[in-house]
Amino acid sequence: MDGKGNPTPYLLVVLMLISVGTLFLSGCIDLGESGKVDVIITIEPQREMVERIGGDLVSVDVMVPTGQSPHSYSPLPSQLLDVAVADVYFMVGSGVEFEINHLSTLREQNDDMVVVDCSEGVEILEFGEHHEEEAEESHDHGTEDPHIWLSPGNYRTMAGNVYRALMEMDPDNEGTYSENYEAYIEELDALILELEIMFEPHDGREFLTYHPGWGYFGDDLNLTQMTIEEEGKKPGPLGLAALIDQAREHNITVVYVEPQFDTSSAEVIAESIGGEVVQIDLLAPNYIENIRDVAVKIEGGFGN
Ligand SMILES: [Zn+2]
């Protein structure tokens, strides 16, 4: 260009820089010593999609351990060390308190960690936007409902985001990820169909749970979630009395409780309506099996 002869080495360096830059931009990662993609997830239900799609190519650490609530948990120092060596953080992305409160701390541990929002493509609703009882409108204070993963349809979308991120970060193993993803999606679709058939005869029914986690699940199946807890609080005596009336009105005989919460008020209601308390888990690691288990329990509560 300047006529002084040999631009080739300079050009070569420029070309090399461009290709390195492209690799970086496309999120391609160096798998480091473990030789695996080191993944951080927020809650256990995300584990199945990551482990099924990633197979032996991923290693997963969860931030909110079993038995803890993602609404209140803080990471331990040992967990921050896991984050420091992680390749990617798969956030739920729907406003889970743990993520709102701790994302910046997690990022501070590791500048290179790719952060993927798994809720991309999922419609996040406010509590009051689900199929809900009029008397439950007190939930509707413009708060977004973070429990998106409990709809298998949403979970399918989240799995797609995990799949695309793994393909981009580790394109050498594209074939494996694709095969795993297709197989897993087939199982999820079978679950979705199974639930639709199961709940078809119960169109429009109400079910009563302690924690307001099952709104998206209900929306998928045209069921209405009624909840005991309101805005993370136990009901007072008046609220409790109103709930007992409503439960009677809707022929509710089962009160569903989530093991992460103190559910003494559920016992009170169950006793008053001559019903029973049944446990359902919104944070179990084995997703498909757990959702099927919950569905069977909720369907069982509808009687004939
Ligand atoms: Zn919750």
C-alpha cells in the first residue's frame, strides 16, 4: 500500500487477530483442565435439561441447593469458588430473587463466564395474569411470577436456549449436542401430550397450593391455581377463613404443599375442609419424572 514492498507479515497478523476476535465473539471457549463445559445453574430443575443436552461434556454446579428457597438463599464462599472456574451461567432469567440479589456478585468472581438468560422466548407473566380466582386478585400487584420452569412448554423453550449456547461455546461437539437435544425434546413433547390428555376431562378446575408456584403449569392445562401464601406471606386468620370458604365452594379436598416452605396453615385448611395435605416439589432435579408425579397428584385431587 505504501509501495515499500512486503505487507504480507503485517496482513497475516491482522488476519490472525480478526479470526481470534471472531472466535471470542461467537462465545467459543477454552474448556480448560476439566475438558468439560463447567456450568452453573440457579435451581435444581434446570439440571436435567443441561445434563441431558450436554451429557458427559458438561459438569453442573447448582447455586440454590435442595431444601433451600431461591427466594431467600445466598451463595456460600465455596460456591463462589465454583463460579470462579465456571464457563457458563445458565440463569433462569425470570426474576428469581437469588439471581436478582446475587448476579453481580457471581459476575465479579469471573469476568469470562458466559451468562445465558434461559427465559429468552418465554412470556413472563405477572401473578395476576394467570387463570386465577377473582378473590385471589390481591396477588396482582404487578409482580412478575418467576416460576416459568413449571410449565413443560416453557421448559422446552429454556432447553432450546441451553442447546444453542452449548453449540456456540463448544462447536466441536455439535453432533453430540444435537443428538442429545433431539432425544430430550422428544421426551418433553411426550410429557406435554400426556398432561394434555390427563387434564382434558378437568378443564377449568381449581387446585389449592401453598406457594404460588404453579400458575404457568395451570395455564398450560387450563387449570386455575389458588394459593394460600400471598406475596410470600402466610395468611392471617381472616385470609385463612376466606380460603376455607373458597376451597369448600370449589370442592377442593387436597391442599398441595411445597417442601421448601413452612406449611402449617395448609394443615389448618385441610383439617377444616376434611381434606388432606399432599406434597408437590417445585425444585426437584429430575424434571420430567417430577412433573409427571405432580400432575398425577393434582389430577388425583379432582376425584372423578
Ligand atoms: Zn417460588
